[in-house]
Amino acid sequence: MGTQREIEPLTAKEGRQLLAAARDNRLWTAYELAVRIGLRRGEVLGLRWSDVDLHEGVLTVRQALQRVGGELLIVAPNTQRSARRVALPASA
């Protein structure tokens, strides 16, 4: 069984610096979702337009993109808590 790495979230200052540095990157929206609402990389990459409700201002995490045995697969969230509705900040 592999060891699990401790996740160290960015500070607010580091998050602002990352978003400022990535502003002109074509993936800026993905960075913004990850920084502002705490989505994991696989969760951001697993989003579909059907998961986004701009009228209510929420998105629903239903799946994630993961590399399994060298292959990219869409998988269900690891835990029931990972499958969730998240409020979108007004800036997003």
C-alpha cells in the first residue's frame, strides 16, 4: 500500500499569485476553479457543461478524470463527500 501525501493548500496570497501568473493561459478558468473553490485537478478535468448551473450559481462534482494503469478514465468521486454541489463565486 502506497503512502499518502499530505496536501498543503495554497495560502490566499499564493492563490492570488498563481491566478495573476496564469491570467493569459488558455486554462485560466480551470486554475480559477481550483483556487477559488478548492476543486482537485481531476474534478476540474471531469466537469461537463451539464454540471454547471449558471442560473443558480452552482456546479455539481459528479465525476473526475483519473489516470488508471496509464489510461485516462472518467471515474466516480472517491467518497460520497467528494460528490457535491459547490457555489460559484460571483467572479467565476
